[in-house]
Amino acid sequence: MQLIGMLDSPYVRRIAIALIVAKAPFIHRPISLFRHIDQFSKLNPLLKAPTLLTDDGVALMDSNVILDYLAGADPRIAALTPAKAPERLAALRATGVALTVMEKAVQRHYERTLRPAEKQHGPWIDRVMGQLTAGLEALDAELPGRAWIGGDMGVADITVVCAFGFARAFLADVVELDRYPNLAAFSARAEALPAFRAAPAKDGATASAVGD
């Protein structure tokens, strides 16, 4: 099983950390959608990261689709999402909000780095920033007082931390991140864990398994 994509993508990092936490074996290939287009297109002509190449040679894309497949194939991945309420509801709620934060942070980053300034649309940027801020506020208010969202470290926690990490790395000049102290402390606690350190959000880094 191969995970294709760069760890500075929060979506790729989300999958890598989930696999590492679950101790599921995989090979990470940090191939860039921008610098290695020809190489990436041979693996997935849709140029979508993350891409997971299964042992059967099937290319899956979209982090939710990949996690759904992995959960069905490996009970260790399935266990990263609580099976019963109320923990499952809390985990799904946090995951949905964090994915919205992730999406809007990526949109805002690409808007200003890939689109010429004269073509950037102010009302659209304001809308994206409003959604991003609302998501960060919700996470900061709703994160549990206990260690992790579902009781144990799982997909919800990983998604929250990857989303916040991307915003911190690329949008710190336009997002007042000090307004979210609970979210910052939650993320710092997770980022200190071996599984997160084994998949750093750095361009060109390679995720690696964590020993017992």
C-alpha cells in the first residue's frame, strides 16, 4: 500500500498519521502535484492528493474515501472512529468542522499564491475567511476538556490538528491564531506525540512508522 502526496498537504498528512497511529504498514511517496506532475499523473492522471495505491493496484483519492476503504480493510483504522454514541457523534462533529477549516484554509492559501492579485475576488475571499474563522471558533469552543475527542486518539483529533497546523503554517499573517488558545493547546499536545512527529508537515518530508 502506497500513500502518494506531500505532507505539507493537510489531507495527505491526515492519512499518514492515521496509518501510523493504527500501526498499519504503508509506503509514503512524497510526490508533488506541482513539481512532479508527470510522475504523479502516471499514478493518478486526475492529479489528486492524497492518492492511495492499494495492494491490488487501485488508485483511490479523497481523504474521506481513503479512510472509508481503510476502515473496511483494517479494524485498526476502523477503531480510530468511535463506534457508539455519544463519542461517535462528537468525533463526527469535530471531523466535519475540521474538514471545513481545512478546505477553507487551503482555498485561501491557493487564492493568494496561485491567482494573480488583479483576479482575486474580494467578496469570495471574505466569504472563505468568514467560514474559516467560524470553523476555528467552533473547534476552540467545542474541544473537550479531556485528552481526546472520542476518548482515545482518533481520526477526529488527527483531522483537527492537521487543519490547524496548515492554517498556522500558511495563514498566520491573515488569521489571528492567538484567538484560539484551546485549539492551539490541543494541537500542541498532539504534535508532540511520536505519530505526529513521524509525519511532519514539511515539503518533501517522508512519513515513517513509529516503533513500539
